[in-house]
Amino acid sequence: MTLSTPTILLSNDLQGIHEYAKTRTKNTMTVLFCIQGAIDVEVNHHMIHVGANDLYVRLPSLEVEFGTYTNSRDFLFYQLTIHESLFEQMMLHHFHSEPRWWEKQEFLRNNPVIHLSESGVRLCYSYFEILSIQLNAMQSNYRREIEQSICIAASMEILNYLDQVMIISSEGEHLSITQSDYIFHEFMRLMQLNSNQREVQWFAAQLNITPKYLSEVSKARSGKSASEWIAFITISEIKKQLRHTTLPVNEIARKMQFPNASFFCQYTKKHTGLTPNQIRKQRYDQQD
């Protein structure tokens, strides 16, 4: 079985793993849930073992090199591949709702295999089942929104489960944290608390570093510069306000602390190629 939309691919066919390993794309998130048996996959010249009741999570924006894989004869699994555009929507949700979302994401980068408890297995299986039912359902005006909601809810379950398997100090520091780790984590925290700030210089000043150094750290740690992160968060919020509220453009501009509606429109056009009214008129299922 292989089911797909422009942003989601769900499969329990080994050929799907084979094709995914060949593409080695860095723009997708993959979650492999091992129901029975086991698989050993070579990732960056190291073997990763995924056994029964294990969840393997691979995040986007990683230069991951896949090699060979071997699986047991009784291997049963679900594999979910999520396009970067949907992953970014999930990440934006976590940005606003989970204070330690970046630390948990970093934990997954370093610990991609999670062994699930009995209740975790039931939850995971249920999410894969309901997603397969939805992907098999007839097309509807709300299909993409439903699929996105399922993926967000499932990813929140993973973040919730991580509270039980990772150690985060009350100050939010990992053992052997580096200076760049600290700077980037603080930058993320400041963006959560000051989402209407749009100047790299302002964030750099709060951290007592230069804007250039902040951008270098951000690029090295996440693949996005500081200005790219700020624009991503700002534009995501603009699209949300335009598509899911009926507030006038000038009211959205005021709410997001732009100097005026004209500047708001210029900013939106610069970063999206579209005017606010063009974004507002887009159908939800045509979002990029």
C-alpha cells in the first residue's frame, strides 16, 4: 500500500523504503514505525537498528547519506514521508505552543530511534491508521487541513513522549552545550517571546553579539540565517492572519506592529511575490 498527496506519502511497502533511500532528499521528514520484526539501515556510514515498537524519525535539512539496508522476514511497518512545506507548518505550530521545541528537535537529530511504550505503540498505530483512512477518502475542500491537523497532532504526541525519554535541565541546557548551541537556543527563545521583532540587530543586541555572528551561528545550526528565520516566522503569521481571519489588511498590519499598511504590503510582496489580497484569495488547498 502506498498513498500520497503533494505533501504526504504513506507506505507499508518495502519498495517505498528502497526508492526513498535512492533519492536521499533532504527536503522531507520521514517517520518509520516498526510494527514487527526489524530493519538495519546504513545512514552516514553507520548502521541504525529499528526494531519492533521503535520509531525512526529523520528531519529535513540534513545531508543524510543512505546506504544498504537489511530487514527480517517478518518485518512490518508504516513509513510516513512529509514534504518540507508541511513540516514547516508543523514547526510553526510547535514554535508557538512548545517552549522547548528546538531542543526536542535537536534531540531527535542525535537520537533518531525512539523505543515506544505500550501506550505509545497504540497511539502511533492509531495515527497511522487514521491517516491512511483519510488519504483513502474522497477529495474534499478540507482534506489538506485535516491531513495537516493529523500530522501536527501526531508530532505533538512525539514531542510529549520525548519528555519521558530525554533529560532537559530546568535552565534548558544539555550536557556539554556549546556557545553556538546556547546562542541559537536563546535566539529561538527570544523570537518566541518577541515575534513582532523583525530586525536581526535587535536580537543580536539582546545576546550581546554582532548581527553577522548571530546569522553565522543560525545558518550553521539550522540551515537558515537569522534574517531567514525572522522572515519565515513573520510571513507564516501573515499568511495565517490573511487566510484564517477576516481582519482588514490595515488591522493585521497594526496587530503585527508594522509602521503602516503600505509597509506591510511591501514586506509581504517582497517575501512571497504576492500581495496580501492575492494571498487572502488563495484556496487553502493551494497553499505552497
